[in-house]
Amino acid sequence: MADTKKKFYHIMEILMETDEDHPKTAVQIADLLETRYGIRAERKSIYRDIDVLRSDCGMDIFRPNDRREGWYLASRTFEEWELKFLIDLALSSNVLPKKEVQGIVKKLKAQASPSGRELLEAISPSRIGAAEDHRHVKNNIDTILRAIRMNRKITFRYMRYDVNGRRVPRNDHVYRGSPYALTYKDDFYYMIFHHDGKDGLSHYRIDRMARVEIPELPERRTPLRDFVGVRETDGLSAFVHRAIYCYGGKDISLRLKCPNYEIDDLIDHFGRAVRIREIPDTDYCEATVSVQDGAGLYYWLMQRADNLEVIAPQSVREKLIKKLRETLAQYEKKDIEFM
């Protein structure tokens, strides 16, 4: 019985390697079963297995009118453009080291047809990958996912790099609290987390976390609805969207004056949630968007200070002016020490 199940599974694997230009006959499938897996099979049993894969497993296995050509898989779980998109996401990630990325890409390419794999190989550039000290990331992700599945809290240390390029603890604090989700944003992977004893939610970069553990004396997570309301999924999505550069803060309605050519950039960053009103008889508009008043907001505003003007809230406008003056003061110093 075990050999029968193995044969069935391996026939499915072999058919994954076929397409319209690369069909396989029963004889070819039987040869591959024996040479690759040491399984001997008659053609009639292969016919039966293929019929089961078509009728019971829903595999779109096609056999041309000329039966001598064999069978091929006519459709797949992923289309080629979907695989290309997922491969590019993996290759563009700064989170995982090269070896892990190569493993993901290999698995994705295995979902393509033979001609599809050739195409993906030709149009998917290689990548150096993140630093080798990111090898801990997959373990961090695994522990966080287990904690979420078990509804448990976690502990971890948060790291930084010192002047010698070594990873060291940012402080003496052991972080303890409730993980809720993982999100990829601004080229890095973040955990959405509530820190015990603090208000609200925070983002923590997973590559900067170390010694991520589920305590031996487990504690249940603080309910997510305490922070985002009863519609947890919608509330969590809104939190992620409003936190610029993953810095949280108080929810505010930000009003900006900007030239019309900045509208594309606003929509790229905030999506269709941004509300835009034309200022008559000018080439300017007023944009309103819900964001969080955190450090990331001021980084974003300072990058665009030559084109965007904060209209409201007044507190944000004043804080931005202060930061701009402090930045200018750095460059107005007369005494500059060169190393």
C-alpha cells in the first residue's frame, strides 16, 4: 500500500515537469519511476493513476488525439506572471540571506512548466542576498508564527550595530508582550506587537530581534480588539497603513498643500485613501490623509519639504519647522571638525 501511494505521488511529480511541448508517455513515466525512485509500474496502472489524478484530484491533465504523444499538465496553480511576481519579491528582499532566497526561488520555479522555468531563469536576475548574520530571521519568523497560533506572548532582545559592525543589544531590556502579525513594508519585515505595560501597538524589525522565545510559563496574548476594535483584521490593516516607515503614534488627519505633480507620489504612498481637493486658479491642491503622528511622519515630510506644506494640524507644522531649523543649524556651524 505504501509503494502504491509513493507511485501515485511520484507520477504527480513527473507530470509537473510536463507541458504542451514536453508531454510524457506511459513508457516514459514508467522509466522515470524506475530510474529515479526504484518503483516498477505497468502501463495500465499508470493509466489508472492518471485517471484518478484527473477525476479525484482535479489535475488538468490533457492527452492529445494522437495518444502516442502522451500526457501533459495543461494548467497549474500559478500562472507564469504570478510566479515572476513572487520570485521578484523574494529576490528584492533585504531580510533573508542568499541561501534562503535561492531555496524559495527554486521552489517557486518548480511550480512552472519546463518552458516556463526556462523563461523564469532567463528573466530573473541573481542576487547577492542579505548579510549572513540574517540567518536567524527564519527562526524568528517560525517562533513568532507558533506564538500567534498558540495565542501566547513572547520575549526577545532588540539589537543594533556598534561602531565595529557587530550586533549588540540596543539596551538591557528584555521585551515581553503579544505578537499579532508579520508585515513586509519599506523593504523590511516587521512584527506588529504590544509591549506589556505600554499603550498601543508597535512595529519591530524581525532581523533586529534576537533570542525570540515563548516563555516556559506561557501567558495568553492581550486581545487585539483592545487596540483596534472588534473588526480586528480591518483595524490591523488600517494601523499598518497609517504608520509611516512603521513608526506608530497618535492618529491624526494630516492636511497638506502641494503642487499637482505630487499627486502621483501621494497616491503611491497612501493609496486611494488620500482625499484631494483642487485649489482653484492655481497648479496646487490640498490633500488630506489619516496617518500616525510618529517619527516616520517627520522623516517623510522632511524628504518632501521643498514641495509639501503642512496646513494642519498646527502641532505637526510647528514640530516640522523646529526639525528643519535644527537640520539647518547643523550646516550653519562655522567650526567643522574633520577626522
